[in-house]
Amino acid sequence: MIEQKVALVTGASRGIGRTVALGLIEDGFRLALVARSLESLQSIASEIAALNLHPDSQPLLFPIDITKRDSVHKIVAEIDKVWGRIDLFFNNAGAWTEGTLDVSIDEFDRIFSTNLKAGFYFLQAVVPIMKQQGFGQIVNLVCITAKGAEPDWGVYSASKYAFFGLTEAIHFDLIKYGIKVTAICPSWVDTNMAQQAATPYQSDEMIQKEDILNTIRWLLKMSPKASIKEVVIDCTSEQLQR
Ligand SMILES: NC(=O)c1ccc[n+]([C@@H]2O[C@H](COP(=O)([O-])OP(=O)(O)OC[C@H]3O[C@@H](n4cnc5c(N)ncnc54)[C@H](OP(=O)(O)O)[C@@H]3O)[C@@H](O)[C@H]2O)c1
């Protein structure tokens, strides 16, 4: 019997995470879904149930605040207990803020707690499981602002630079354990966050959420010795403005 693979997806309640979760269930994964909004997670679970796919397709739902380290460790232990493996960890949840030196310390802490520390908590909890199984794919959703800061987005950009640095380091650290780590660094993706950040582009002028799903599918199809450190996805609308 082939054991079903398990994917842990953070930020699954909407946007990129939701699209990736729904794609992975079609690909035969069992899912552990994380976000604060239980209602949104339940709505994805209903959507999955309606697809009537494999019998074990009902996801585990974890409505937690990922900035709480204890909650993160608790849910990863729960996934380990129930399924005993994590094949793919999509470290995706994030938050955006405008501003640089005018940003309050509380807001600075919120952004760094969400975009850097929470991802770190998950990595500390997930990597021992992957080390034990001798394989795993980690995908950290970073941002193109980690490749060149956006004016007036200093705090968000700094959090993503730091997250990229962490990703790059563990990419090299974990290769010897059979664990692959990849940063995806997209420009504008058509989600609520892009609206919140006042994107000048229409939906169809941006990167689509499915492009991120397809990037993950491509990573998963790589042969065992192929290793991709980062994937930068530009948005042609923005490039044309330059
Ligand atoms: N959209 C873009 O243009 C773009 C471009 C480059 C990179 N990114 C990155 O892509 C990732 C996903 O963004 P998106 O565009 O899909 O944004 P989104 O639609 O705003 O979704 C963000 C997700 O993160 C979750 N989240 C945020 N704070 C959380 C917390 N404290 N605890 C638990 N979950 C939390 C949210 O769930 P709840 O609110 O239910 O908790 C939601 O599911 C982020 O890391 C973002 O920085 C986005």
C-alpha cells in the first residue's frame, strides 16, 4: 500500500495558501491547514468534502495564531501523532504593513513575529520530523522585496530579507538530511494582500495564485538530487513600467 503524503500549509484560510491547499488535495495529499479563522478553514474543508476525492481527504484544521510558539509546537506534534509524517511544509502565512521609520514598535513586532519568528517556530518543530524520515520539501513563501527593498515598505521588506536569509541558510544546512528548502519570491500576486497594499494592477495583470501552486508542483516533481534554492517570479506588468 502506498502511504498518502502529508502537507502542512500555513495561511490556508485565503489567498495563496487556500489555492495551494485545494490543489494539493487534488494531487492526493492529506492536509493540515493553519490560520486564525476557523470559519474560513471550515469552508475549505466543506469544499474539499464536496470534491469527494480520496477517503482520507478530510483535512486537520488548526485555527491558531502562529505567533504563539506553544501553539505551533502543539499542532505539529498533533500532526506527527495522527499521521506520523510531513512530506511538504508550505510556510506561507504572512502579513503586510506600509511604512518604514514611521512604523510603531508594536506594528514592527507584529510583522516580524508573523513573517519571521512564526516561520522559525514551525521550522524548529517540523525539521526534526523530516530529519527522522530522511526526506521532506520545505517551501518558504518569501517575496520579491527580499531581493530589493520597496520604498516605503521598509519593515515588510526587512522581515522578508530576514526570512530569505533564514531560508538560504537552512537550504544548505538541511541538504545532508535529504530535506530540500526553497524560497519562492513573487512580485504582485492577485490576493487580498495585494489589494491591501494598493496594487496599481487589475487581477489579470498580476501573478496568479495558481502560479505558486504550479511552482510547488514543479518542485515536487524534481528528481531526488535536484535542489532549487529560490524561485523569483516577476510580474510583467511591473517590469513594463520600468
Ligand atoms: N499577494 C502578494 O502580492 C504577495 C507577494 C509576495 C509575497 N506574498 C506573501 O505570500 C504569503 C501569502 O500572502 P497572501 O497574498 O495569500 O495574503 P492573504 O490573502 O492576506 O493571506 C494571509 C494568510 O496568512 C494567515 N495569517 C496571517 N497572520 C496570521 C497569524 N498571526 N496566525 C495565523 N495565520 C495568519 C491568514 O489567515 P487568518 O487571517 O485567518 O489568520 C491568511 O490565511 C505572505 O507571506 C505574503 O507576504 C504575497
